[in-house]
Amino acid sequence: MKLRAMDMIAPKRPMRRAFVRVRRSFAHGRSRVLIPALLGTLAIATPASATPGSLSLLSNQPLRFGTIVTVDGGSRTVGADGSTINSNVFPLGDRTSGPAQFTLVYNRPGNDKRAYQLTFAINLPSVPNVRAAGVQGTLSGFTTDLPGIPVLQPGRTALYTLSNCMSDSCSVTFHIGGTLNVERTSGGGELTFPLVLMTSVVAVLG
């Protein structure tokens, strides 16, 4: 018996395609000082039919150095814990100094009772030179009190993981300190600098 060429070809199996839904969510921070917060892609590491949650960033306080004077230049460091270190500068009271404060809020999908592990990407863009209240200088040496992220380098992304998210809304509040390097002063005034953060959720495991 002769076999035809078409009989020797295995039947084709239908190809299955897997689709992953990616939704983008955008929110704006709210504060007494306008501090925009840009949110990136929200990626869910769960079945494609799952409804993704939403992310928002609130800026509660700007970075504050109080009022300082200097003759030949110097620096003042405000830690994420609120501590201050002065080098060749003279503060006029410390009560107005303090770190910036932010709150990340993740709202879970409705009717989902699983424990989530969330991974956030946090990025501090480049910071411009300082010219305020007669002070000229630069900001540098940014520190945080987020576990695993002792410093933030402008332009580089840091990852923070929040485990055991089980409530409808999971949040983390953190602080950012920094160093004000002063070239000279001519005048005086309260030195307050809003910071801009870019944040996104890069993984949701549950």
C-alpha cells in the first residue's frame, strides 16, 4: 500500500496563546506644597483574569533645613530620622527642619482575600541646584528609613518589598533626608525643598 505525502504529515494542533493584561494607573500626590508623583506600569503576577489594584503616592512634607547662615560655605544634613549635622553653618533654630515624608498606598482588587507581596520601584530624579532665600548650593546625600534602602541616588531605581498585604488598602510611610551644601548666603529665610519621586508597582505576588 502506498502512502500519500499528505498522509505522512501529522495533523496540526491549534496553537494556544497566553495573554497577560497590563494596566496603567496614574495618580497625583496631595500636599500643601505641589509635588507631582508619576506612576508607572502596574504589573500583576497573577492569572490574566485578575483585576489589578491601584497605586497612589502622597507627599506629606517637603525636605526642610530651617534657617542657616554661613561665611565661607558649609553644609547641613537632615537625616531621615530627623537628626541634624552642621558643618561650618550656623542654624537659627532647629524646630523648622525635618525630612521629607511620603506615603505609598496600594488598593487591592475587590473581594480578593489573598496575602500579597508587593514590590515597588522608587526613583528620585536629578535634583537642580539650590537658589532660595539668599542661599546658593546643591542637595545631595539622600537617605531613607525604608528597610533595605538606606540611600537614594538620583536617577537610579531602588526596589522596596512590602510583604503580607491583606487589608483592602496597604500603605507604607517613609522619610527622605539629605544634605544641603551651601556655597554662600546673602540674606536668610526658611529653606524648604519639595522632592519629586517616580514610583510604580513592578510585582504583585499572591
